[in-house]
Amino acid sequence: MLEIPKYTGQIPVADTAVIIVDMQAGFMSSDYSLGKAGMDVRPLAQAVPGCVRLVQSAREAGVPVIFTRFVYAPDMSDFPRHRRDRSARRIELLSLAEGQPEIEIISELAPRAGELVIDKSRPSSFYGTRLEPILTARGIRNLVVAGVTTSICVETTVRDAGQRDYHTFVVSDAVAEIEPNRHHYSLFNMAWSFAEIVTSDQVRAAWQGQAAVG
């Protein structure tokens, strides 16, 4: 298995935001629609402890935390057309539809007052959302990304961040994937061109005693 490059440089605290991607109830428990449609989401819970540590480090350092949620329209009208046949059960279950309890951020990561929650209906946190204008208005040029799933919503967000010249860091112990090989090679691919791969301990050590300015 190809080795993921280790990053040993600086992790800036200034002009930085943390993005927590799709850490929602529906991705963490098989009791919700994804599980009922036959997907084993249990491995995704491996991202929870790292995300909790990352968010705590960000709050202590004054780094803004932005959460995303994967949410479809209440009638599933924006569910991808090309996936409707193979995902008929999900459409029937109103999977991740607006108003369903499963779209909520898990309690361990409950957003605090003033922390933004951005809804999206596609893998990228940038596509069709107000994320980029918010980052631009705040002068953010560095992103620390965590959440699920590594090879889909996290990687797509990171690739889009790379296209926009953000210095991007992916927290390897705060992302998770259903299948281990997809997780590993997604991290490898992101490290090749789009992001630095770090750990939540590296972020904490870099930010301890520092405070974001602005």
C-alpha cells in the first residue's frame, strides 16, 4: 500500500477556518435511512473523536468552525437524476431530506451560537453554497478539513478548495470512510496535490498558546 506523505511544516492559526463536513446523525447510525437502504455506516463513527478534538482546539484558539450538512429538498426533487434508479429506496425513505431528524449534526459536535452551518445537496461544500463568499469576507486563506466520507464529500471539498488556492489541511484521524482502502487512497491522492495530511494532535500542538487574529 502506498505510503501517505507526512507533513511536518507549520499549521497556521491566522486566516484559518475549520470545516467539519457532514457529521450528521444519518451518517453515524444504521437506524436511519442509509442503514435501512443497506449501507453499513458504522465505520464512519471513527471520525467522531478526532473531530471532537479538532473542534475543541479550534474553539480554544479562536479559529472559526464551519459545519456542513448534506440535505436534500423535502420532496427529494434535487436528488441526482442519474442515481434515481439505483437509489430508489433512499428516495422512498426521504434519505437526508430537509426536516428529517437524521440531517442534524451529532450532539458531540453541536454547533455553538455564532458557528455557521451550511447545507449542501452535492458532495462539495463549495458547490451551490455560500461557503466561498463567507471565507472571502473573513479573509480566510487556510482550511483545516475533517468529517465524512473521506473519499466523497471530504475529498471533493478539498479538491475544490485546491482549485481556489486555499492552503488546505486534512486531519487524518478526524475523517472516515466505509471501506478502508478508499480511505487510505483518498488521503494519498489529496496529499499528492491538494492538501497536507495532518493529525488532530499536530493541530492541537500547533495552535496551543496561539490565538487567531481578526
